[in-house]
Amino acid sequence: MTKILTIALVTLGLSVVPNGGFCQTWKELGPSPISGGFNGRISAIACDPTDPNTIYIGGADGGVWKTSNGGGTWTPKTDGAQTSSVGAIAIDPTNPQTLYVGTGEANYANHSRYGLGVLKSIDGGATWTLLGTAPFAGKTISKLVIDPSNSQVLYASVAAAGGFPELAAAKGHPGRLGPYGVYKSTNGGVSWSLLGGGLPGEAATDLALNGSTPSTVYAAIGRPFGSTSNGVYKSVDSGVTWTKLAGGLPTANLGRISIACSSSDPQRLYALIVNRCDASGNNGSTLGAYKSINGGSTWTSIPVGSFQATYGWYLCAVAVQPTNADTAVFAGFDLLRTTNGGTSFSTVTAQHVDNHALAWDASGRLWLGCDGGVYRSTNNGTTWTNANTGFGACQFYAGISTSPSDNVTVLGGLQDNGTVQLNGTVWGNYIGGDGGYTCINPSTPSIRFAQYQGAGNLFRSTNSGATWSSSGSGVSTSDRTAFFSPVEVDPTNSNRVFLATHRLYRSTNGGTSWAAISADLSNGAGAVRALALSKSNPNTIWVATNDGNISRSQDGGLTFTKMLTSIPGWPRVTREVTIDPEDASTVFLAVSQFGTDQIRRTKDAGVTWQSLDGDLPDVPVNVVTIERFKGKTYLFAGTDDGLYRSMDDGATWTRFGNRLPRCAVIDIRISVSQNRIVVGTQGRGAWECPFVPSAPRGAKK
């Protein structure tokens, strides 16, 4: 009975403490929302067809949230589910209590993580069953549509996980390579079959169904890197056979494609097409937008211009107002609206750029999901209401910081939402763009570092973050970076600070100015994604590059020796290397990849390595850290499936604490003296809990 209970608790994401011990409980810190009203990226929206106040939103890596009062409050619905990565949500039109969630965010960025299948709920999101693991795990689902005449029939458009290089966000998942395309289920998602009949098994980036004649289905094949198969396809026999549409659609340089079919006039279609990008994601601007008034037989170009910047592979959606086929909205960097069938357009961007999801509710309000959260409009985008209060979907990057002088400060960088700092109970927002790696000086905590993407974009504060000034003097802006530059204060000398691009920089005046001290640490085209300094030996420095080198310096960063090569992992900044605070020769390495040793240790400065995976599930590990307390050694692993702890040198691992969702933990900060663990997640913001449990009231201590 005890074993059964233990398994059940672990399945629910709970820690089990032997001999009647007490289990730590995680507290959500936010931000939800950030100062200014922003929240994390929303990748999917679904509206209850019978109740205008019931809306479901999907965080890109923040799970599904539900409101029953039109966005006034939100409740997380999938915190115990196997993944928090969301690409699509569909509601059964005949029974709105039945929901389907396509996991895996199909927006092709490095942080557009792989999915694990389709989650199904028959009770409005209270409980979930994971279906379709065999065909869909390791991939992403861009759209789910349900046949209104038979709700047991579903279609799913399936694409690759994102990233540059291609599939970087799949992290080596064994199912990552396909086949992609359009899948169909005839039994409510229990089983799925890949559709052929002229439809290629390549990345399907959108779907549309003719609501009046649901045997007519449209599919967008839109591999962002280009393919001769890319285009818009039509089936009139429920997906058995398909025809690639032409009649005015472009035939060259096609990348990602989105399509929409009007509910009020099913012969009216709109398509948005992006230029194919190169292997690094460049040149993905708008190729064009097109309209058909005869079910796709012929198409005419409509004047949207170029509104997706150079990364339309990341932001591409189109939707038609349900009762008016002339009103359509196109999502890119900005949001464009036509009210005359595409003759002219106006910009109706909400408070934040980078738009991903569109839906109208049962009362006619337009809902928008973007990199700043979720917004609603009663006039098709002319004005917007912020609906970001009460849910947490922010995506931290590695490099969060806590202060040694208090137990409330958290400083970190967010995807597309700048640098944020928790000042007591309020999150302040500083320095725009994508917030990056941060650092707090351990000797003088009022000195802090933050940045935005790109080389040299470093800022320094001397008053605990109240004001910031540029601190990148001496760093070449032409250096390659892992999107950001890891920056660390030497724990043995607070005037010495290190920063890494594709090479290592050192400051000897507390970060005011910098000088490069190393050669290129990559293989010639990469950059440093992780930087670790020893607390016991100021000459020991380790770096990891995004092209697989794990290198060690024993002379303070002047020269490095490659200790490991071809180590896979995430291409952006990480905290994958940790040096034992008491022994500079002992180093821990986290590997964010399936099918390999995800936690490794060396005791001889990198000459030999041992696996500490023990019974840890085969899941990417993003960060590993070590702490000691009262003679015990604690190892913590931040994985794509939450936080794990080992107290026996990696032989056994257990999920740590109650309430932390099964989301990607990207960073860990521990202060034993403050009895505090803080984690940064890539989709559910920051969380904190005690390092050791407190006894309940009335118990003996």
C-alpha cells in the first residue's frame, strides 16, 4: 500500500519524505503580470462556443489556463500534466466540457519546445489523459480542428520542434524526425493515422475546416526552411485525397504558411505566407497574403506589405471574423486588420508585438495571444483590454540571481519582456528587448548586472537596480554570442568580473570596462553559453559553448583546454556547468538532451567523467547544482520535467517539493543561510521553497 501511495504521489509531482518527514511546498513568485501589464508568450486560444466568458489560453511553455469570467481571473489546468508546452487547443463544439490540447509549441524558435502528444479532458480541464504519444511525442502540433458533424473526428497539423540549428528545441527526442503532416482521429483522439493521398508528410503549419461542408479540409504545408512541397492543400473527401492549390499562389521561396476559412462564407479563404528562411533563421520576412472567394480555386494577392520583420517563421497567423467574411486579422510582428475583404489594411497592434494566436468568443470579442500575454477587444482590435492579471506564463532565461543580503530579491531576464526584479512583492521591469543573463555582486549586492540580446549590451546598477547604465565598454559588438553573454563576478575578488561571447572578457574594475583575454573558445562559429568560476581557486574557470566544447582554464581565463567535445544542448545561455564550491577539481555538467548521460561529474578536473543519472528519467537536464548542509550533500537537477533532488550522490532521484508544475526548470539559485531555493522556469515564471522543510505548528523541533 505504501509503495502504491508513493508512486501515486510522485506521479502527481509530489515529494515523498521518509519516516514521516515534512515536504516542502513551492510558492509561485510570478511575475503575473510584470510591471506594465505584460505576461509570457501565449501560443493558443480557444473560446467556449456557448459561453463568451469561458476562455482557454495556452502558454508557449506555461500550460493551459482557464477563465470563467472573461479574463478577470485565471486558473491553471495542466500543472500536473506531463508537459507544459502548448501548440493548439480545441473545444468540442457539441460538448464544451471536452477539450483537446496539442502539446509542443509550433512557432519554430529555440524555445519552441517539443510536445509529448495530445492532452484530452472531458471535464472542462479538471483532469487530463495523454493520447497520441507514439505519433506526436518529440514534435509540435500547430492546430487541432474538430468535425462539427461528428466530434469523434479530429485533425491535427504536426510540425517539427523549433530551433536553429533545425530541431534544436527537440533536444534529441527520439520522435523528433517525423513523419510530420496532417493526422486524423476517428475515435476522439485515442488513435491517429497520418493522411496521405497527395498530402506530403512534411511540416504542417495550419489547418482549416469548411464548417458547412466539413468533408472539405485545407492544410498548410509550410516548412520554414523551404521545401518544394510547401503550399496550400485541399481535400473534399475528409482527408483521403488532396490537391495542391495554385491559381495565383506563389510557387517559389515559400516558408511557413497560415490559412483561415470563413464561417459565414466558406468559399472565402485567406492565406499568409512567409519567405523561406536560411539555416540560421534569417530572411523570414513576409512573402505575401492571398484571398480566395471560390474555395481555393483561384487566389488574389492582398496588400499586407512586410509586417513580420525577418522572422515570420515565429509569428504567422490569420483569422476571419465569424459573422463577416470581409473582416480578417493577420498576425506578425504587428497586427493587421482588413474590414473590406483585403482591399486595405490598418495596423491594430495591441500593447506588445510578436503575435501568435487569434480567436473570437461567443459574444464577438476578439482575443489575441502574443509575447506580452493575452488581450481582448470588443471592436476587432481598434482598442484593447489587458487580460494578463492572475496567470503566470513568463519564460526566464538562465542567469537568474538572488541577493545574499535579503531573502526576497529575484533578478532575471525574460523572453521578449526585458529584465525583471522582484522588489518585495512587486516585479519591476528594466531594460527592454529579451532580458538576458544577470548577476549580483556577492560582496556588494547593490551592484548588479543585466543585459539584452547581442554582444556589448550589458548594463550595471550600483543602487540595487533602481537605475542602470551601460557597462559594455570594451566588448566588441561584432562578437558572436549565445544570444546573450554569461556574466559572473569572481567569488574571490569582487572587482574582477568575467563575461563571455565567443571568447572570454575580464574586468578588473568591477564591470566598468572590459578587455578580451582569451582566444575563440568555440569551433569557429559558436559562442559561450555557460560560464562557471571556482569559489576555492580563482584561477579555475570553465566554459561550455553552443557547438559542444566543455573547456577548462587553470590560469584565470588566459588559456583553455578542451575537456569534452560534441556535447549537445540548448544553443542559448545555460548554467550547465557547476564547480564544487569546496573542490575546484570536482565539476558537474548538465546535458539538456534525451538519450545520453544527462548529469555528469569529474573529480579530476575533467580528465575522466562519471554518470550520476541513477534512476533519473530520460529527460533533458538544463542545470545542476550542489549544496551541503549539516554533513549532507544535496544535488539538484533542473529538468524539462521539473526539479529533482538526490541525496546519495546521484544513485536515486526524486521530484522535489509540492506544487511546482511539470515545466522546464532553466536555473536554480540556493541560499542555505536563508533556507531558500529559487528556480527560474521557461514558461511558469519563478518559484521558491525552503531548502529544508519547516516543522508544522505544534510539532517538536
